Amino acid sequence: MDAVDLQIVRELQQDGRISNQDLADRVRLSPSPCLRRVRRLEEAGLIRGYTAIVDQAAFGLPITVFVRIRLERHTAETVRVFEEHVAGIEHVQDCYLMTGSSDYLLRVVIESLGAYEQLVRDRVHAIPGIAAIESSFAYSRVKQSLVYPRPTPPKPTPWTATS
């Protein structure tokens, strides 16, 4: 991926509905090569799809909860069962395997505190192998970026051979 590809990706992250003509203008390419590059990025799996960004509260899910989960055991079966159950809970937007005192961090969006209580009682407590659940409620979102930062190229080391 070269600098033009990076610029294409960043432009598409900012506006996935941009026309190919406008995208080409922004990255200083003609439309045909620009479209070829976009298709190549899609085929390579770097661009996995396009979606609408929806206002969470206006959609009816004003509460964000970060849930830390610690498992009783770390057997392959316990992990598999936990991950399968979590994958089936629609309100769980993200699930990360973590280092540190918690094994998993979940981001949950939900309608109300009562709905969250029901979710925990009916769905999360039903998952075998959980030792602890700790919830933190977000007051508000301070920042959300959908555009990744530009990767910093690795710096050459003194022992790197140069030609």
C-alpha cells in the first residue's frame, strides 16, 4: 500500500459515499486508475465494506456500557463457549480479548438501565465459566474517530543493512 492508497482509504473513511470522480480529484488521480485502486483495496480485504454512521441515541440506544469479564478458567472450551455466546448477543457491539486483570472488554449499547439489568441477568449470567462481571457506564462520548491515524513507517535501525 503506497501513499495514494493510504489517502484513498482515509478519504473513504471520512465519506464512504463520495463519488469516484470526487475521490479521484482529492487524491489527484484520474477516475479510472482511482477506481482500479479502490477495487484492488476491496479485493485485498483492506476495505471490507461500507456502512451508514447512525446516531446511537436518536436510534433509541442512548446508554453505552463497558463490561469487563473475567473467566473462571482459561481452557479452550471455556473460551470457545464464552466467545460463541457473546457473538450472539446483539447489544454487544465490540468484544476484545484483553491483557491484565480482565479477560474480555465488551462495549454494549442499550435502551435503558432496566434493559441492561435484564441483559446481564438473562444473557450474560447464563454464560458458563464467568468468574466476574464489572460494568462501567459512559456519561458521554468525548471523541469518536472513524478515520485511522496514518501509520508511522518503522525507523531504520543502525544495524539495518543499506545498499
